[in-house]
Amino acid sequence: MTEAKIISALNEENFSHFSKTYVPSRLLLGPGPSNAHPEVLSALSLNPIGHLDEAYISLMSDVQQLLRYTWQCNNRLTLPMSGTGSAAMEASIANFIEEGEKILIAKKGYFGDRLVDMATRYKADVSVMEKPWGESFSYEEIKYEIETKKPAIFAIVHAETSSGVLQPLNGIGEVCRKNNCLFLVDAVTSLGALELLIDEWKIDLAYSCSQKGLSCPPGLSPFTMNKRAEDKLSSRKTKVPNWYLDLSLLNKYWGSDRVYHHTAPVNMNFAIREGLRLIANGGLDNVWYRHNTNAKKLWKGLESLGMELHVSEDYRLPTLTTVKIPPAVDGDGFRNHLLRKFGIEIGNGLGELSGKVWRIGLMGFNSSEENVDRLLNLFDTELK
Ligand code: PLP
């Protein structure tokens, strides 16, 4: 019986009705991925070349140079890790924590929870400071916790995609330095979209993703670490307990030697080079300004339609807006209606905000006045 099933599954006739791969056209105004820029898509569709080809090696250097600009840093070890944002997130924990070492995590949403989960798996001594989903931490609260807990690493999410909160980071780097602690920042929903100054803010380690501010498909996770982080890595007593994400090995490929570690996803690196080039050509200041302006237009428009925003304007996140679902409205029904009838995606709330808010993303290529107008118009005409 089992044998007959396997043989029939292997029969190619079973697949003859499969048509050529097709995906519907969508405008992605949810928490990510966002639509990729057309120039990024052309770069992605180029024929692969070898990951040790001299032309590719030169492209790697371009990507690193462009990433340093986008991160606003001079860090030698700045690279796109293979994998989505969670890959560089895990690398940030796996490489810098040894068993029993203290990490303090400021948690105010779903992705803070993920950091806690990862740090626990790597057997860190985890302390958590917590805020309700929709609030940010003050400088004083963070300073107090770092000074009293004395962690080896302090980790925080800059742009919390689950709640729509932007965490101010100014001054925290200084506190970390005074307390001999590394400052780790999740910039998944801020890199290439919102002001982020790695060197000036004294951030020691940071990671992001390709599918939001950088207008690329998901698949790479930009990462950067400074000399303080390099020193901590080289003083480890034990091997990094994760081969794929071991930065001392990746350093041999992305550092100076270009020695094989794993086969780089070359097309994704073509794509990210293009996404980063577009940002650099337009200028970071302009990119930040565009994201802020379009978000403000969205907020004003939603409020003028009588809708309530979940986060106070003081720390509202321009890339991701959480808007309360009106009491009489079927939240999932409205989202499905937008998707099925108009091809527009917005997100449901995540975790404890599920069913309470919608999440509207304006990120990278999709942060445009035209998209804001289109969405506001649909909220006006379709939300009954
Ligand atoms: N951190 C934040 C703030 C995120 O928004 C996400 C994903 O949206 C991640 C981490 C994880 O990234 P990924 O889903 O690309 O693995």
C-alpha cells in the first residue's frame, strides 16, 4: 500500500496539470515583506556567477561599502548574512554570548520575546525589562537597569514591528560603554528607512533584513559589528555553538581573504547591491524624510476618518503604523477584502495585539504618497 503510494507520487504524470509558476500582483502594505524595487528585481534575475569569481568578489566589496553608508558606520565587519533577519539576530546572540553570561533584554513586543527565546537557547543568564506593547523605554529606565544588572550585552529593538513603537536610542551607547557592556540593536524595521547612526550612537552590534527599508525580497540580513564586538568575539573561551553563523568563520569570507565558507546566495547579493545603490544615490537624508512625511500623511488621514492609532505620536514608528480595528468591524474580513478585491495587503496585529489592530507598513519602495492616498481612499470607501 505504502509502496504503491510512493510510486504514484513519483509518476511525472501527476504533475502535468501544474502551470508555470505564477504569483498574483500585490501591493504589500503590511509588516513586510514590502514590494521590491523594479531595478532590484532586474538585478535579481541576472544569471548567477560563481561566489568566488573575481567579478563577484568585487560586488561583495561594493555591498559592504554601501552597507557601511546605510548603517552610517566605518565597521570593518559589515556584511549581509545569508538568511532572513532572524539569521543575523541569532548570529548576534550565538557569537557574543557564552554559557551563563548576562544579557539584559528590553522587551516591548514580539521581537523582544524572540531575542529572549534565542538567548535562553544559547544558555545566557537572561534578565528582562518590560513595557506594554505600544510603549517605549525612557533613557533613565534603561540606564538604571544597565547600572544595576551589569550585563555583558544590552539588547533592544529599535523599531518594534509588532506594536508600532520607535525606541529612542540616543545616549544608551554611552551608558553601555561606561558599564563595560555591548550595545546590540535590532534594526530590522529601521535600516534604510529611519535615522540610524551606528557610529554616532555607539552601537556595537546591529542587524537588519533585506525585505523592508532596502526594497529587496527577503533572504539576506545585513549585520555590522565594531572593534569592541570583535574584541569580545576573539576573547571567547568556547567555540561559537553555531557553524553557519560563526562570525569568526564568516570573517574569512567577508573579511579580507574571501575564503569559501558557504555558497553565497549570489542573486540576493546582486539584489541588495541594487537596493543599497538606490538608497545611496537618493541620499539617506531624503530616504528618512520620505518615510517620515508619508507616515505623517497616513496618520493624519486615518485620524480624519475617525480611526484611532495605537501608539502615541511621540514614539510612533513611521515604517509601521498600528491602527485600532473599530469595534463593529471584522478585522480579518476587511483585510481579506482588501487583498482579494484590490490586491493590497495590510497586516493583522501580532501576538497580544492580534484582532485589536491592523498593521500598515510604508517601507522602502512602498513608502510613497501615491500608496498612502490609495489606502486612505479604500479605508474611506470600503470600511463600513
Ligand atoms: N526583528 C524585527 C523587529 C522584525 O520585524 C522581524 C521580522 O519582521 C524580525 C526581527 C525577524 O526577521 P525575519 O522575519 O526576516 O527573519
